[in-house]
Amino acid sequence: MSDSWSTAPSPCVDICKYKRQGRCVGCTMTKAEKDAFPQSGSAEMKRDFILRVVERVSLERNPAFWAMAYRRKCAKEGVPCPLDEAGPDA
């Protein structure tokens, strides 16, 4: 598994406004999910977590907006964006 997953930042894109069922309008995560992101977890744990968020964003929001914001966050943090490896739907 690539290093981009092990260095991946949280899928939170720093909008943090909660509406529908306590989910953030930017990333679709709840406050509990944001706290549960495995900061020091394995690359596999982070990949699974992020891919679940990608799936939910694709169903509930504009996935292109979230993906653009997440890529910008990765660039700002100076880490490779794991979405570039996740495939064309991410």
C-alpha cells in the first residue's frame, strides 16, 4: 500500500457546519467520526475510513467540490493525495 494513505490527513475539509443528522456539510462526517479518524492508524485503516467518506460524499453532496477541497488540503500539508490512487470515482 502506498505511503499516500499512511500520511493522509483527515477527510475533513475545514468547513465544519453541521446540518442533516449531525453531518458536516463539507465532508459528511459527524463530530464523532472526525474525532475517530485514525491519526496514527495504519495506512489500511486510513484508506478504509477515507473511502467510506468518499462513498457517502458521492451519495449526499457534490463529490467534485469535496475532492477539490481535499486535494487542496493535502497540498497545503505537503503530502501526496491518496485520492489520486483511489481511482476515477474519488
